[in-house]
Amino acid sequence: MNARQRAYLRSLVRRIFPDRRPVQHDFASGTGRALKLLHGLVRDAHGYDTSGAMLARAREAGVLANLHEIRETGPVPEPAEVDGPVVVTVFRLLLNVSEEVRDRAIAFAGKALPHPSSGLLVVENHGNRASVRHLRHARRAGNPWFNELSHAEIEALLDRHGFRVVERRGFAICPSGAYTRAWLRPLASAMDTIAARMPLLSGIGTTVLYVARRVESAEST
């Protein structure tokens, strides 16, 4: 899945920013997975996380970015000042945090992307409620690994902060168990690869990327 997301995200950046490479702001960057996905395609990169230990691991892993430790509470962090277009990434965060933390992340994106022309926001939902994975949710109630969010909840979160989804892509449609069986693995891989290229199948992807832009009316907020 990481390889499919990398291919999609890099293609997206090349397509949307053909004239000038953007600067990446990665909120809740952890060890820098989303930063690594865009190595070499951005002019500069900034990662933000509340955990100094996670940022230290990112540095040890050779992540090519300016890493910033931010506070867990208080005012929404200020993104580093940059010139030119921006891509903001928020990966592997939304499921296992409170609504307040979700709002904090997207409010940060709003500061980095004050206008529709500022660039793009890419948000990951790694527990889509409409996926096949949902069939196991009832049996795993209370397990944070099986927390879920619906497309409507993601869109409502983005809308609160003046963002509109302009593209959506689903990944890992097949359940993880399909990859543990040798005879099923090639078929599952082929299906997931096809799904990653077809926006219409994003509705049932276990992991979904939402690409959003700031709307005109949000410029003054």
C-alpha cells in the first residue's frame, strides 16, 4: 500500500504543480513516512510533531526535512513561512485522536493554505467505515486499531475549516487476510493496484486519501 500511495502522491504533485515545486508541511509527521513519500519532489519540507522522540527517529532515519516539535495544546501551531505553493499532508492521525485534535490538524492546514491558490491538502483516513474491513469492526469494538471514520465525517471536518474535497483515491480494498494466503496474494495485489488508479472505487478502500483545496469564502477566516 505504501508503494501505491507513493506513486499516486508523486503523480499528483507533478500534475498539480508543473511549474514550481511546492513546499511540504507534514502535520503529525511521526517518523516521517509522508515526508519520505515526496523526497525529491518538493523544494523544501517541514515536519511537525508533539513527540520529540518520534522526530529524533525521523532524523536518525535520514528524513530530509526541517523538523519542529510542537505543543499538544494551546494555540494552533504556526507553519513555517515559505514562498510559493504548498502541499500539506496529514497521515495516520485522524482515527485515534479526539475531535479537538482533528480540528487542530486541519486548522493548521488552513494557516498554511489561506487561499485556494495556495496549494493542496492531502488527508489520510486509514479506517474507512465503508470498506470490507468494517465487517470485522463489531468483533473488534474497543480496539483502537479498528477505529473508523466515514467519508461524510471527513468531508464535514474539512468543510468546518473551509476546505472542499477535489479528489479522492482509495487503497487496500482487499482485506489484509487476502495477503496471508499465497494463492490469493497475486489477485489481491492486482485488485488493489487497479483500485488505486480508479477514483470510483475510492468509496470502498480501507485507506482513503482526500485531496482538498481551500474554498474562496474561507480566505478571510
